[in-house]
Amino acid sequence: MSIAQVQALINGQTYNLMLNGSTGKYEATITAPSTSSYNNNDGHYYPVSITATDDGGNSTTINDTSPNFGDQLRLVVVEKVAPTVVITAPTTGSIITNNKPIISAQLRDNDSGIDVDTIILKIDNTEAASSAIIKTPVSGGYDISYTPTDALSDGDHTITVQVSDNDGNQSSVVTSTIKVDTVPPSLTVTTPTDGLITNTDTLTVSGTTNDATSSPVTVTITLNTVDQGAVTVDGGGAFSKSVTLSEGSNTIVVTATDSAGKASSVTRAVTLDTGAPIFQSVSIAPNPVDAGATYVITVEVTD
């Protein structure tokens, strides 16, 4: 008797092995499955079954469970595509007022899958503890979130995230550069003074402002709740704006807002009084008066 046929069954596909006359062995060159074997079974391999049949119709089959050849019949296929990482919050360039921002990212790998034990999340080169990262499985990977245990200082910070898949392919390092600003801008109003009474309806509102973290600062001025229009702030933080008062009580509110949205406000009460005093009556008593004696002048006047 002699061997009539040798066939291999892999991933549902049958392949014929041909006799190599030089070696006396049966061979076939086969294209591996297009997807990783990692999720195929608990052993992370494709089972291979080989059947040899002689010309008398007798056959023998060996596979991945065979005691002598089982280990050799476990085909491991690894993908070569690295997983992807997208930092969804806070996005790069963000200016935030929360010094413990929730950091979230999407980790995706549609083949062997994300290896959650390889997640690396850093803030300014300080790595977050894996146990503190919330990992939520989703289709194609994981969504993760992390809240810093220590408050971030005001200023610039760099967030980086990287991960590998179950076949060992490592993603690129994805970066988000953010700025934390928890302090509102400084604001000083030099004119007018609070409680000013004036007889001139034109008044200059002036002062200085600054923000060490999130300059430039914008300034708005309202007079009796009405916005007074654009206010120019120079490079040193100085500003001035001419406003027109209404007769009587006036309320001026100056607000400085930094690029993070933090604001400081100063309120000034100013009174415009343009009416001159009016004499209602005047008397001198006694009149006439004796030389060297005293007399009283009485005046009734309103304003």
C-alpha cells in the first residue's frame, strides 16, 4: 500500500499536501487566515487537522488534541495592525477651569482586541494607576476614563495615552496638551472712585487687568446695565473708556474675563448732579442791628 492523499483542514478550508520528491514529505504553501487567532479559542490558535489516506481507502487523522502531534497542530496567527487611540476629553488646546478634569479616550482594535493590561495614561509623565482607570468594553475595544487624584496646578499640562493589542502591536503615543486656569483675572478700577458725585456727564472709566495663565483678558463695561461697546486693553493690561452719565444715580460695572471664561467684576456708583442750588428765602435778624451786637443770617436753599 502507499499514500494516496494527504489533506489539511484549517479554519474550515481543506488544503491538499503534495509529495516533495526530494524530501519525501508532503507539503503545501497556505495563506494564513486574514484575522488573528487570538479570539478563536481559549488557546488563541487555529486548530489544524491532517488526514492521510492510502490507496486502500484507509485513513488516519491527527489534530490539535493528538497526544504526539497536538502542539504542532496549533496555528497561531498574529495581526500586524496597531490599535488606535483617540483622546476625547479634554481635547488638545482646551483651556479648562476644573483642576481635576475627567480624561476620556477611545481605544480600538477590531482584530485581536485591546490588551487592557497595557494601557498607559500619563499626565506630565506621571503614570496613572491602572486600577484608577475605568475601562468600559464597547464594540471594537474599550472606552476609558480617569480622574486625577491630585489637583492639577494652573498652567499647561500634557496628557498621553498608549495601548497594545493582544498580539503585541503597540499604538502610537497620542497626546493632548491642555491648560488649567482656576483663578480669575486681576482687576483694578482706578477711575471713577465709588460714590463719586460729579457735575460733568462725560466720565472716563479706567484701570488695569491681568491674568498670568490665560491672557489676553477682555474687558466689558456696562452703564446702568447697557453695554458701552468695545474696550481696548493694551499690552500692559491698561484700559480706558469714556461713558456718558445720566442725571442722578448711575451704576458702572467693569468685568474682566480671561480666555478660560473666569471673570472678575468691580462696581462703581456715580451720581451726576448738574442742577445749581436755588435760594428759596433769606433773612437777617435783627436788621437793623446795634453796633457790636450779633445778628443771624438765615438762608433756605435747595438743590
